[in-house]
Amino acid sequence: MNIKVIRAMETWQQAGAYYVRIQGMARQHSITLRDEFDEKDTPDTKYIVLTDDEFPVATCRFYRLDDTSAMIGRVVVLPEYRGRGLGEKTVMEAEAWLRETGYRKAVVESRDVAVGFYEKLGYAVTDPSVIHGCTFDCVRMEKAL
């Protein structure tokens, strides 16, 4: 693997994030484009894209919640690249970018089946209430940066 990290600021780079989300999540879980791409996908949203030989293979997005915290979400790795630490790398790159821009807390709404993944990255459940989304049940987790 020849993995590179892109802080996707330009449209062509963001297209890589969208590709991974469509292929790695929407198709796999029969999520409509309208449900996958919501009001949080704006020109101000930041995306991390990991590429393997220039081909997008993993992504996540983040956006501001308030002056000190941001939400990391839509963490997706293409199925054929899973189990190689790319999800962790994607989240860690987003956290680094957040720290550089002055955020002190990262928040995720983890799918119930991924809570263990986020706990290994230092996140803790802050509200055990289940968030029932269109496709998945999620739990709110946070991490101090």
C-alpha cells in the first residue's frame, strides 16, 4: 500500500471523500444519496481522504459544533481496505487538524457496533441514550484533544 493523506479543501479532493462514502457505505447499506449527504456537507465542512496510489480508499468529515468542539463523522473505509488501520489513521488525522485549528474536543456519534473502535482511540461514551438514525443506532462519544 502507498497511503497518502489529503486534507481535502478543493472540490476534486472532496469528490474522493464522496466516492468512498458512496462505495463503502451507501451501496453497502442501501443508503440513499439524500440520506448520506446531508446539511452538514457544506463548503465549510472539512474532509480527510486517504489514497492508495492516488485512489481514494478512506475518509471522514468534521465540522464545527461550537468554539471548542467539532463533530467527526462519516468515517468510512472501502471494504477491501478494512482491517489495515486506515479507519484509525483517518480519525487521527482529523484530530490532528482539529488541534491545529484550536479545537479542544472531538465528538462522534458512533454506530453501536463501532463503540469499541472509538474506545480504543480514547473516546468515551458521554450519553448512553441511543440515537436512532435513518439507518443506524448510534451513541454519542467524546475525546479531549
